[in-house]
Amino acid sequence: MAVEDDCKLKFLELKAKRNYRFITFKIEGQQVVVDKLGNPESSYEDFTGSLPSDECRYAVFDFDFTTNENCQKSKIFFIAWSPDSSKVRMKMVYASSKDRFKRELDGIQVELQATDPSEMSFDIIKERAY
């Protein structure tokens, strides 16, 4: 499975320049390509709303939070979105390509696997960030 250079470039922009709040990626043919970009003002709801209900996606989300010690922090989440309603073949392709794709994105801090929205609720994101 090839990874389009644009995927790595956009991820670096999210990580270093904070140009995006989230990026979703999809597999097209035999390569991973950028699907959608969320501007820095996007909310977590904007992000979850951008994921299709019946197709798999990879996504990265830049989560800003304040610690109990009142420090501003940020963590980059990698989310493998594989809804139950997506095709079995699609789920298999995404599952088998995930680790290779994730290795291309240097700087992922937390990984989540989700098959429905409840598995990646904002509460779960907050819990995993601390």
C-alpha cells in the first residue's frame, strides 16, 4: 500500500505549524490519500461529523487540553475508523494497511480504534489524553 506524499506533508503541517485541527485519509486504489482537512478552528464535533457512517477512514486529530496543573497541552490522536456498516473487504484492507500507514506519520501520541461514534466520544478522547 503506497502513501501519497501529500499525506505526510499535511500531517507535518498539522504537527509543526498547526494549520489543521484534523485530517482524514482514505484508501483509493492502492494508495492512501488525503480525504478532508479541518481548519484550526474546527471542533471535535466537526471532525466526527466529517467521518462517513458506512466507509472506513484513517484520521488524525490534534487535541488541545488543559491539565489539572493548568498547563496547556496538545496530543495528536490517530483514529482508525471502521464502522460496522462498512464492507468487510474495506475493513480488511484498512486493518491490514494501518500499521504501515501509521509509521509514515511520525508524532502520533495516542491511537484509537472505533467502529461506532460511541467508541470515540469526546469523553474517551479526554480520558486517553491525560
